[in-house]
Amino acid sequence: MRPTDEEIRRAAYARWERRGWSHGGDRDDWFAAWADLTFRALYGTTVDHVMDGTGPRLIGESPARRCRFCERKAGPNGLGAPRPIFAGHPVPLSAEVCDDCRADWCDGLDDAFRELWTRLVIGEVGRSTFHVAAFKAMAAGGLLMMPASDLRYYGDALEWVSNPDHDSDDRLIEGAAFRVYRAPFLGRTPRLSLLRRLDDEATVPYMLLFIEADGIMVQAPMPMCLRDEDLDGQAIDHPERILADGYGHSYREASSELFPLTTSTRRTRRISWIPAVA
């Protein structure tokens, strides 16, 4: 359900008050109010983990656990030591990825994510530096966090992230993009979140992953979802959040930039993006 004009008017007025009644930004206030209310109507939080390092946060600690990617069951020695969901971020940990998957492809994705995150933090990522391996790393982390009730919709994604030959399957997500927000106040409380779509009539991905730390927040769609099949043939929106901090002279708002995926250059013809994979 989209916001009404009256709801937007009230939210825009509240933003103007928060900015310290500074004139000249009425159009920005209206757009920000519309974008924020629209996003809130589209998505609700389903997973939220604080990465504050105050203690272990273990996901998947059950006696009957199995690897989420190859479905290997835990043997007498278990699946191996729990691993961080994302390289470079100490918590939460996952107990649902086996040593074989870690050695075969997880470690490579960790390296790709660590490199991307470092470049994002220091501001060296350009529009040609978002590669498939980094996107797979984000998707794999989201799959490790995801509730089992939603994981059943992501069978193709589980198989896709575990394929170490990135150039062979990057066409599956050609046209995908991730959004980066920047502001000094982002990451004061580092967190990982998954947001689920509330409006199935909306042309947006079923689930979005958010990674917030070090002054940035990354927003990435979870690809290859069965719940997105109805979007086939439609243009997919990349919704934007409005993130702000402070009041009056201390009011600050995060900037936002969309980074498209860079796919393999070895293909000689363009393959149309399948919108269902967001």
C-alpha cells in the first residue's frame, strides 16, 4: 500500500521541523518523505543481528544441523568450526556451513567480499568494480542468516553461490545492482539485517540484505527467489531508504549511490537480465 498525499505531507513537515525549520528544501522534504514512507510500506524486518562484538552470536546451533549449501549432515565431529557470516565482521557466526564447502568456494568469496568492503570504506569503488564473486559473497551471507521458512524459495541461489566458476553463470544476474549509503553516523551500531517484501504486487525483490558498519551501509537484493517469478518481464525497482541523524544544525542525511553489476567480458553478446532474479 503506497502512502497517501496526506501521509507524505505530514512526514515532509516533520522532516522540515527536524532540519531546524530551514527554508528552501521543500521539494527535497517531499521526496524524502515519499521515499521513506514507500520503503516502509514495501518492506518489514525479518532478521536483525547487531555486530557489536559483545559476545558470540551463533546461528544454526542445533544437534541435527546440516550444511545449508550441500546439505551434508553433521557427523561425529560436526560440520567444522562456526564461521563469520561475512569476512571481517566477527559476529554473527554460522554453524551451518561444512568444511568442504568452506575449502571449495567459501574462502574465495570471503576474499572477494573483504576486498570489496575495504574499497567501499575508503571510497575507491567505482561503477566497474562490483563483480559477481562479491555479489555471491553477499548472497551467501544472506542465505546463512535466512529463516528456514524463506530458504525454501532460494534453492537456485544456494546452488548458484556454490559454483566457483563465476564467469560461467554471471548471466543469471546480469542487470543486478547494489546500493551503498554513506554517512558518519552509519555503523555506530554495526548490524546485519534481512527485510522481506510486504506488498507482493510491488516490482521489488522479495528480500533485501543490509550490511551496516564503518560509516557505510550496503543494500543488496537476494537473487533467484521463487517468490520473484511473477516479476519476469518487468523492470525491477531498487528502492532507496532515507537515513538521517541529528536535529537542527546537526541534522545529517546519508548519501546513496547505486552500483550495477560488472559481468564477464568474455561473452560476445548481451544476454537479457532475468528480472525474477532481481
